[in-house]
Amino acid sequence: MTSAGSLLDRRLVFVAGKGGVGKSTVSTALALSAVRRGKRVLLVGLDFDDRGRSIAGLREPEGNEPVETTAGFFRQNVEGKAALEEYLHLVVPVRRVLRAVFESRVYQYFVAAAPGLKELMAIGKIWYEVDRGRWDLVIVDSPATGHALQYLRMPKAAYEAFTTGLVHREAKRVWSLLADPVATAVTVVTVAEELPVNETIDICRQVRDELVLPPGVLFVNRFHSPPFSVADVERASTARRKGVSAACDALSKAVLAAAEEELSWAALNEHCRKRLAVETGWRLVVLPMLLREEFGFADVEALSVMLDEAQAVRSKPRRVEPRS
Amino acid sequence: MRATLASVVERHDVIVCAGSGGVGKTTTAATIALWGARRGRRAAVLTIDPARRLADSLGVQLSGGEGTSVSAEVLREHGIELSGSLTAMMLDQKSAWDSLIERHAPSPEVRERILENRFYQHLSQSFAGSQEYMAVEELSRLRDSGRYDLIVVDTPPSRHALEFLEAPQRLSDFLDRRIVRWFVKPYVSAGWSAMRLVNRTAGFVLRTLEEATGVAVLTEISDFFAGMQGLFEGFAERTERVYHVLKSPKTAFVLVSSPEEEVLEEAEYLSDKMAALGMPLRAVVFNRVHEEFTAPIDRADFPRGDIRGGDQERVAACLTRSGLWPPGLVERLAANFVAYQDVARGDAMRLELFTAGLRRQVPIVRVPNFSTDLHDLGGLARLHPYLFDRSESR
């Protein structure tokens, strides 16, 4: 599987996962890694609301226009209702008609009532961004799990439900992109703890078996890898008990407690990592826990450098001229 | 007497655990319900989580609809004796809607037609706010049943915790809006031509939209509302009754959070909004708090008292002098120690800032970031001292 070996060579990478596991951090790190390879990247915040969420200190772009964060790295919010309006502008060219539509109360009602229309339009907008050739890679940072899968489910449901008409055609095109393993990968982010792991196994199963979408990588975030072994800490502990000097008694006790804490996280993480590997069958990429007073943009950059090294993410560095 | 989380739980019949996803809300809700049951109450915990975390926590199988009581034997295996009872239930959105339809449909034919209606299926499965609405509806039903004297609700994993408070109203507005009567009814009775006579713009707009998107929702919506007139005519009053439970003085909101920056931003927004909606916070639970490992520390070596990342060399030097451990190991242990100190310090500062910004004094509980799994019954019981014996008020 040559294409599977290089996540960043796809054109669309969808990032799913339960809340609070670091989806936005991983999405941003992936984007930075691709940018470093000379790619022009669009990071889409899917259906984030207008309050804006900070990703390690970076504010979300406001409105629905792409904002260039650093050279080659663009960010944009995509939201269903705005996408629908944009779409209607394309298909209903008469401005007077459109104004009447948008001003009508019936329009608000229609938008709320049409099953899956907003989700379909949001994912349609993403398709458009991938298709128009302005970006080498589009990364989609999605909202909490249930909702994210809803977006992925929509195109197929829509083209099956509406057998003719524009939505049918659009939905089918979007679905062909999503289901194409050369162009698209769905990745999942988790942490290696018991409850998130159960949910993640379920997400992975749904992506692969129910949605039948191309599985990308399962990122195991905040993984503890202590710089010492269980034996090291046991020896240190024994030495302390027999200790000759009382000079650092309290300090050495606290240092050992921190070491044991770290070992215990590492054991839990490792146990969960094994379960994830066995029960999902997905390729795992482990990202370390960074113990910081305040997690910041420098830490996201550090993670992105580690992604450069990860086999499953890696793509051959090549210069890609931005297409106009 | 200063309020504690214990006194808040004791004085209320309904505890709503609110907060963003991934902060341990489900575990906290189950822990509170178990504590109530240990104190002799007939406790129920209602989760809305499709990921079945609560079932994992309590070691029970949960299916939609009725609750499962946690058996005395399972409890005893974990060394827990209850003087009350503990029931767990999980909201199955789809079957809750179906049973609402079953209760209100005028005839079996109408019921069947509605259950197969595409708009209804959308409404009951994926409509924004539908899950939140049903959660509140279920809560109100449970409370009216009189079978429980403590109901703990774990709110849905929404994008924003606030959705739980606002979504029922939004759904109600949608279902009860006069617009339904205004444009659905003429269509139902006489079709397009009548509709266009009633409101030409509306007719035109709809035709444009249906042509542009190929989505013909109107027929399905009309059919749905026509069948369920009785239920949705009074939906606003229904929602009002349901909200009544949330606004009751016997209901307490407990904010569940973690010390991470983004989560705290969300929590701050939520607590402001709740106050504005007349549903003030009664307590805050911080999960996953890193605590400092500081034992009494030698003031001669560390005059500042606390130890930070920048003190790594000093820590290593001190340990090296003691001759306990080989230098290579000392370096690695010291690095790990100061990293943990940094995290703890960051957590403490973020929590202090958050607490200072609270509008009113409420009990605040900090639960350490346990590396051992606490999601079984025994684990929940081990959390009790942290939640109920240590709460500080401010």
C-alpha cells in the first residue's frame, strides 16, 4: 500500500475523535508538518460556532473566509448554513430572487427542517475547496464524535434518498471523493485511557465498516514514555529506604512519587495502546504527553516535527508549486 | 454553615452535571448518584451518552427506555453497602421519541405513518437539539414518576455544553412556531395553489429552494404535522413545563471541568450564561487536577519554597550530594519531577483565575488526575472522599 504510507500526500484528511483528546492540536500539527514539506494547506474548522476556540493560543479565523496564519498555512471555518447560502448563489443566479429567498421566514424554516441539508452543504463546501485546486491538502478538524460521523454519513444518505436533482448529483460527487482511498483519509485521535479507548474502537469500526471510508491513522495522543524503567525506580526506592544521608529526605520522596506517577501513566497508556492496535487494526501513531505549565503553540510545533518522522504520516518531501 | 458539595447534593432532588466533552462528566454524575444511594436515597443517574460510558462505569447493561438497578451483589463485590438504591438509565433518543409518538398518536395508522415519515426520522435521530430536548423531557418524566428522590443527569456531549440549556427552546420554537400553521396547513388541505394564494412569496421561495436543492421536505413536514397536530400545537407549553424542572429550586447545576485552558474558557462562558438564564451554578468539580508533589522542602536549598522547571539542576545537585542514586538516573528523575511540578503549578494558577472570576461563592472540589482507572464501582466509591470530604468554599 504505497498511498497508505503517506497521509500527507492525500488531498483531504478528516480528523475525528471524542471531545477533549486533542483533535485541534493534532490537526494543526499535521497542517504544520505538511506546510514544512512545501505544501499549501487549508485547515478547516467544521461547524465551530462563532465564539471561536483557541488552539494553543491561536484564535479561530472569524467569518468564513480563509485566513493565512503563516506562509502556506490557511485556516477557515465552514458552517452549514453559510455554505448553503454560498451554494444557492451559484445555482440561483438572479440576485433579486435570492434576496427574496434569504429574507423569507420560510427559508429559515426550510434550512432547519431539511434532513441533513446543512451537513451536506458543509461537506459539499469542503469538496469544493479540495476540487478547486487552490490547496495541496485540506485538513478538516471536526466537532465532537457523533456529529463528525454525521457529516461523513450525509453524502451517501443524500444521494440514496434523492434519486434525481442537484443534491443527488452533488452528493454523489462528494461521496466519490470521500470514498477514494488515494485522495482521502479519515483519521481518528484518542488518548490511551480506558474510557476514550472504548469509544475510539467504536468510532474506528463505524468509519471502516459502516461508512466504508478509507481509514487513515489512529493518533494516540498524550502518551507517557518515562525516561526510566520500573527497575530503575525500584532500585532508587530501595536505595532511599537504606539511605545514608537525610539531606534530601523530603525532596527524594517527592521525586520518587513523581516517578511512580509517570510509570503508572505509562503502564496504563501501554495497556490501552495494545488494545487499540489489536481491536481496531488501524495503524497507530503515538504522540507524547508534553508536561508543560502552559501548553502553547511551540508545543504544537514540536508535535508537528515528531509527525515528520512518523512513518505513517511521512510523505516524500517535494516542492509543490501553488496552483493559481 | 458554609455550603459543600455534600450539602448541595443533600438539599436538591435533581443534579445536572454540565460541562464540555471529555472532562469526566459521566464519571462525576455516577459518583454523585452512588454517594446519594449510600446515604439512603433512591438515586437514579441518567446519561445521554451514546458511547455507553455510564454502563462501563457501573458494570451494567443499559438499553433504551427503562433503567437498570445496580444489583446489591455487584455492589458488595466492590465492598459497597447501600442503604438506598441506585438505578442507571441511558437515554436512547430514537426510542424516546418513538414512545412520545406512541403516547400521543391519535390512531395506530397515524402512528405508523409518522414513524415512517422521513422528516420524523430526521427529527428523532439527528435534528439539532433533539437529543437535548429529549433528555430534559425524560428528566421531567422521571421526576414526575416519584420513584426517585435523587436524579443525577449527565448532559450530552455537545459541541458546547450550553446546548443542553438552549436546544429544547430552539426545538420548541421550531415545532410550535406559528409559521407551521401558517404555511403547512393550507398546503395540507389544498396543495400548492392554495398556498400560493395565501402567500405568494412563501410559495415562490419554497419552489425556488426545492428546485435548487432537489430536497422536497414540505410534503413530509406537512404530513408529519398533520398527523401530530395535538402534540405539537401545544409544544411551547410542553417545553415550558419541562424547563420548569430545570428552573426548580430543588434542581442544582454542577459544573464539571478540567484545568485545561480551552475547557476553562468554555466553563467560564457556560457559568455566565447559566446565571443569565436563571439557573445558577451550585458547585464546581474540577477533574484531572495535577497536584504538586511538594513535601516539606529544604528551605536552604530552595528559598522560594516551590520547585519549578528552572530548578532542575538544583534538584539534581541536591540529590547527587546525598549520594543516594547514580548521577545518570538522578538527572532523569529530576527532569520528570520538575515537569510534573510545572504542570501542577499551571493547573493551580488557571483554577485560581477561574475561581476568582466566579460571580458567587460556591463549593469547589478538586479531584486529582488519577492514573489508575476509576471507572468501575469500586473506583467511583474511591472518589467519594475527594468529592464530599474535601470541598472548599469560596
